[in-house]
Amino acid sequence: MCTVGGGPDLGDLESLATKDYICSECGNKFKGMGKRPMCPSCKSRKVKAAS
């Protein structure tokens, strides 16, 4: 594995934890991670954290 220039910038570790989300477009409930999760069903980024 080549590491020239360092590894990928993953951000803070908290953003890597999976969270529950609900898509505002199609209503799909899924687990996601990162700063801008995407709905796996319709590919929308209009998602909100499930309560």
C-alpha cells in the first residue's frame, strides 16, 4: 500500500461513527456516517438524523 503524501483525510473520529438517518426525499431509514451522508435508496443528500 502506497502512503506517499499521507493517508486520506478522514476528519474527526466522531464523524466516522454510524448514526441513524431518515431521508427527506423517500423516507428510507438507514445507518450512515460522515459529514454528508447519502441515502442508499434514492441517492439524495437531504437526510436528517433520526431521533
